[in-house]
Amino acid sequence: MMNFITKSLAIEIENFVSFLNNDCGISTLKSFTKGAFVQNRNKIKPEVFKKLSSIIIDEFYEDNDASVKLWQGFRILAVDGSSIALPLTKELMKKYGETKNQTKTSVVHGRVSVLYDALNNFVLDGILAPKSVGERALAIKHLAYCKLKDLVVYDRGYPCFDLIYEHHKRHVEFLMRVKASFSTATKEFVESGKSSLVIDMFPGKNTKIKDKEYDRNFSIKVRMIRVELPGGEIEILLTSLLDKKKYKDGIFKDLYYKRWKVETFYDELKNKLKVEHFSGYSDNSILQDFYAALFVSNIQSLIVNDIEEELQQENKNTKFQYKINTNVSYGLLKNRIISLFFSDKDMETIMDELRYLFKRHLVPIRPDRSFQRNANKYRNRIRPKVTKNQKDAI
């Protein structure tokens, strides 16, 4: 399940057994049928991959103080959601719900939400839920994985009093983008022309306070910040960082931009890790593949973080800064990720081989490049299976 099952299951089984016998020295392993694999995978809880991820992430943060990237002492975490296509089965339709696409055909989609360390490129928490569950509800669940000196960044679909209250209760800082029409206070702030303003925020008129820990008289201090975009558009940010001397107004535009890393992570998850190429049709199989993909992503990030200091030294004498080719790196993990667990070789030897291979495939970072986003690009036509500048690596 960790070895990128993207081909026919029969082919993947034969290749897997051959690799373990010939490369890992487990000569006693015999081939097995597809049915045997399916029956035995049902005995494994998907949460095992979440546990494996938590182990490597905890070790990274605890043992690598010098390597952990922070912003003014904070971990910069980003929350964002997306949707993924699921197989059309009765079991999945019952759990995740049925929707219609543009051609009125029945489809099943799940809502994905991740809590992502935008500076160190780790998925701290991932959730696959029915589309009926809102992004804000999933964001509140992610807060269980946050701690003091975390700053969580949200897009403009998330801001609400309840989410801000949950941050306030846990003493976790936040930065949220809001529409100018978000509230009367934001409208007045835009008209005032001020660059920032600290206000007392109360629950809105439409906020449901039944069974809440607060009433309509409860308020939370938040800071509004004006950001002017190149096209003249005004963007409003809300934050719990109230100290104007310590956190100048001008730093928040770049700080908010750091959440873009969670957007690029979804490109990796769908287009490089092929998370929608599920290896089974049961809900258990779907969750196994989903959490296994997050685990492999974290392993890839662990290796990349390990060699990033070397790259910084080597980039000093080059025209461009260079980074690891993410797509190729996932392809190089095929089979080698199994070697980490089963090979007779020393684990550090395998890691050295991966570091060497990763560094052989670098791509330049071209600064100040921007492309206009067309949200309706694929609304009325089929999305290409392979983009012209990227071939499948797994």
C-alpha cells in the first residue's frame, strides 16, 4: 500500500514480490493472489499510516532544532480543503453522498482537508470526509494538532466567530483573509483608509450560539490589516497578532502568501502521488490509500529537508537557486521506500542513495513568475490526463 499501487494489482503484486526476493533478500516470500491481498488488507486499520506519520514528524521537530524552519518563532501552518473523486460504489455513495457533474452523471466526491506546515512541508493532519461536512468544521478538528507558538493561516472561505473562538480558547495564533463585506467593521475599516486597526469582535447576528461556550456579549480582540494588491484591489486580513510594534503592518502580505504551499501540496497529492488512483473500492481501502499517500509525502519531505542545507551552499555560485524535482523524487521512492523497512542494508545506506538520487534531479527556481488563474478552465471540457510539461513518475 505504501509502494504506489497505480498499475494492475496483479502486476504490482508480482513486481513487489520480485523486488523483495531479489533486492531485499527475503527469498522465502512467495507470490500471492489479488484476493489474498484484498482479504488481508481489510485487517489493517487506515490509522496505522497516521501513526507512522506522527512518529517521523515528532522526531523531526524534537531532534532537529537547527533544521526546523520558523517565522519569528512560530510554526506557520496552513489549512485548506479540496475534493477528490472516489469510485462509484453503493458503500461510498452511502457514506460520502452522491453528486452530479456537468453532464448530470452521478459521481462520488470526498472532502479533503489538511493541516500543513508551510515552511517544513509536512502534513500534520489529514481528513477525508463527506462533502456534507463543512471546511470550517474540519478546520476546528485540525486544531487538536496545534500547540503554542503555532500560527495558522486561512483563506477567505474560513473566517467565522466560532473558528476564531476555538483559536482563542487554545491560545493558537491565526491569520485569515476576509472579504471587505465580511462585517460592518471590515466595511468601515476599508472606508477609513487605515492600514490596521484592533477591534473587539462579537458573534454576528446570524451566528448560532446554542450549545456554545460563549454568548452574544462575548468578544475577542482581533487586528484588521489592509493589504493593497498590484491590481489596486484591497485585501483585508484578520489576525490575533495584536502587537503593532513587534508585528509591523508590512510583514503580513508575505506572511499570508506562505499559505500557497498548501495549494501546491494538493497538486502533489493529486497529480504526482495519484491519490485518486485508488487500489480498492471499499471505504477501508480508500482511507488506507489516502493516509498512505500522506505518509509517503512526509517521508519525501523528510529527505528533502535533510539535503536542503547542502543545496543552499551549492546554490551560492549558480545563477538560479535550485530545488528538488518533486515529481521525479516520488518516482525514485518507488520500491526504495520498501527497502527502508525490509532491506538487509543499513537504513542510512539507503537514505544516502536517495539523497544522491534526489540531488541529481534539480530544477531552477525562477523568481517573480506569475500566471493568471482561470478557475473555469476545465469546466466545459475534459481535463488532460498528463500535462505537457509533466509526465507520470509513478
